Amino acid sequence: MLSDHSSDEGEDQPRSSDQAEERSENRPYITIPAASSTKAHASYRNLRQEITIRAGLMYDEPSVSMPVSDTVTEMHVPLPSCSTASGIMRNCRYGMGRRPQFGRNVGIDEASIVAIRNRATPNRRKIVDRTPTKTFCIEYLNGGRSLLTASQDNKLRIYDQTGTRRRYVKSKEITVPFIGWSILDFAVSPDGNYAVYSTWHNALFQCDLRADVPTWQDMPFESDETRFGVFSIKFNSAGTEVATGATSGLYVYDREIDRCVVKINAHDDDVNAVCYPDDSSFTILSSGDDGLIKLWDRRASHVQPASIFAGHRDGITYLDTKKDGKYFLSNSKDQSIKVWDLRVASDRIGIHATRKAVGGQRWDYRWQMTRNFKTTNLPGDSSIMTLRGHSVLHTLVRAKFSPPSTTGNRFIYTGCARGGCLVYDLYTGEMHKRYGCHRSVVRDAVWHPYDNELLTSSWDGNVYVWRYDNRGPTGADLNMESQVVQDYDSTDEFDEPVPRNRGRPLKRSLPPVRPVHHQLLNLGPRTDGNTNRVQMKIALEEEETSSEEESRDDTYAAIARRHRRQRS
């Protein structure tokens, strides 16, 4: 739930984040800036309005949901066989063409499709694979038709969708040439042909996924440090550059000229996350263990951050952006996710407060329990939303925006050290779903770009795919008890038998064949003037029971059958 709302008419006016009370970290909730923070509060209202439009939440009645054809692009689909949401989604998913109905085309706009999909988010678990090692990263390939995983056993595994049930079957297993403790991160090029991974080493390693025999290429960085690791990798939209966050700063590697072109000592500590805020390569976001987020403009003549965003009380583990050049999020070791606006930067008060809070931390999230962090905002916090309820321990847990094409960026989903994946609803301010069933920390999760499908990978070695099933549970907490496997689930998990239609008529058994009395048959024409053959049904039965092959058969069974017919 939201701890504060905007001051629009007709809405409640609860407490602001500055007045929020201490709450349990196990209870998910969202806070927004107070109305006194003019820029941040206005940015939150703009974000909420954008979610309302893209997710189809302004449509209360079907009559209002039909937009004007000359102003909104419509997706034409045939009429569904039923009025259920699953039927509409099925027609939209397979992209069938137009079907005229009463001389008109039936159309549904993209926002209405998103609204229908958001009512049927994944609720059933399928097991993709079980490995005897920790799974660190997971990503979709080929537009969502395949997936790639990275594990601690020096393996990259590719799974392809097969069959009508869209089951993921392992098609390729690639052994990496070098590893230091584990694969820390990997990224797939925009064309889906190359994968680049990083580890505790002063170089990246690139592989061609199309080749039957993998060929590797080193992408080295000039560094003399004995302790050098790359924690984050991101491709630009063109696929020509790779931005990385490492122990000694921010690096940008140019794939076309095959060398490092940018090196910045961006932070006072390790750089854990980097990302491109839009489709251009001019600006880069970086963050690390110092708790600050910095925006770098490569067009500037000086090596100074263009903006700094402050508000976290501990180091940052991951960054993700909506790719619209405005909004991005950060996941932190202070057990919170913050949503930011690139146009609303922090001042000196916020930067000083963040550095002071991070410098006062005396715990290690890798093996110690979570501290009791304060839930109030730091002075000068310029974030527009703060989400709490998940746990960030042991590793760099990731959080991401849900895709715009299927959800309208309505949700934020994140891994959790308690063995699950939490989905926050930015519109209602509540926890939408909690995907459990893992026995260890869930480090990475990814939402399908064009379908209601969610993948989760964990340190327990399991990779799960979550899809919607109308026979599945309807609650928000999808733990192990909600995913009980029945006795008949043998060939496919949760493959329940189709219930029999009670209204279907049963097949009646044929009546027994009665012996034919040849004396009653009149094979000639009738004397009453009717030229139709009599007892045509009996004649057909007679024809079936006597044949030339049977008359020529001299077996004991054939002789007995002829003898019984003669006696009758």
C-alpha cells in the first residue's frame, strides 16, 4: 500500500514519507515524497499518470475503451470465441488478422490489451532445469523464444521453446574459458548473436552463440590491480559498445575498434551497476558501494558527473531503466528500491547525508543478518518512490521494470534473499505477487518481453518459469504449498486432466444381432405395387455375415458358424 498519495481531488491524503512510522521489513509497502518536495512529488504524479495511460487503467467501461481511430493506432483482432479474458488474450497473442463483424472491424487498442494481461499475471510454476551449482544470471534470447543461464560451474546453458506447451529444452551447453569463483554477469547483444560475460578478471570474454563450436574473444582492460572484477555489463542499443562497472571504476569497451575507450574513476568504492538511460550512447548511469548514483555525459569536455542522485543508506546493487530517458530504479543493500527521475537531481544536502549514512555502516551483507534500517527518507532525498519488503543479502540482487508491451511498466519485480521474487504494483502501492518455491536467494529474474511469463533463477540451482493458468492459485503469495503437484502429474508438471463434459451424450451400444429367418424374406417385388426391397436393414446384416472368403474357409470355426446358421 502507499504511505502517501498525490493531492488530487477525490483521493485520500495520508501521511508523507517524512512522517512514516517504523514498519516491519517483511511487510511490503511503498512510500512517495511529501508535497513539500515540489519537483519529486510532481514527477511522481507524472509517472502515475503515465502508468495509468499505458496500462489501460483509465478505462472503466468497455464503451469508453474504444479510442478514436484517427488518433490511436488499433490492433485488429478477430472476435474471441468467448467473452473471457483468456480468449481475448489468446487471439491477441497469436496475432490473427481482421474479421469483419456486421460490416465493421473489431479492434482493441494496446492499452486495453495491457489491462487484460495485467489481470492474468503468472501464477503457475514450471521447472526449466535443476543444476548442482548456483545460477547467477538469466536472460531471454531470440525475442523470447530461448533463454540463456550462467552458473558457477563454468557453464552457459541455452534452452529453446519446443512443442505446443512451450517447454524449455536444453539445446546447448557452453564451457567458458576462464572463471574466477563464478560468472558475475553476462549480457547479450541486441541482435542476439553474441554473449559477453565477466568474472574476477581484468578482461571480458565474448562468444558467438551461432557457432556449433564456441569461439572466444578476449576484451581486456588496462589495469595493474591484483583484485579486479567486473560486476555489471550493459550493451548500448546499437550493440557497438559495452559499458561495465568494475572494482576500479567505469569502463566502456568499443567492439568495433576492439579496445577500451572510456575509463573513469566514478565512485569511491566498487562500481556494482551501470546502465544506459535511453537508446543513445551519450549518457551512462553508474552506482556502487558508496550509495550514490551518477549520470555521465560523454559529450562534456570535463570528466565530471552531470547529475548525482542521493537517498540510499547503503551500497547499491543494481540499476534498471525504462529506456525513456526519464525514469530509472536502483536496488540497495538498505533493503529498498528507489525510483528516480533524471530531471530531479539531488543537492549537496542529500549527497552529504548519503555519504554520512553509508560511511556509518558496520555490517557486511554477504554473511550478516539485515540491520534495522530506518524507513524515513534522508534529508535531500530526491527519489520519487521507495519500495520496501524484499531482502538484499549475500549477493548483488537485481530489480527491474516490467516490460511496457505486456504490462505498461506497471510493476517492479526483484529477487529476494528469502528465496522468492516480489512484484510491486506501482499503481496501487501494494505487493502484487510473491513468487516463492526457491530454497536459496533469488539473484536474478526476467520478464518475457511480449508474453505474461516470468523466469527466476536461484542459488539453489533451480530455474523456474512462471505462467498464467486459470486452474492455478488466485492468491498473491505463491509459495510451495500453492504449487502442490498432484499424483497424476507425471509427464508435465501441473498437467491436470481435462474435465469431462457432463452434458455430452453417451455412446449407445448396438443391439445384439438377431438370427435371420430366411422364410420371412421376400426377395421379389411386392404385390401391393411398392417396388422397394423389403427388410433392407436385415438384408444388409445378412450380407455382412456371409462372404465368399468365409464359404471357402474350411477351418473348424467356419464350419461351426455355417452349421449354426443352417439350424436357425
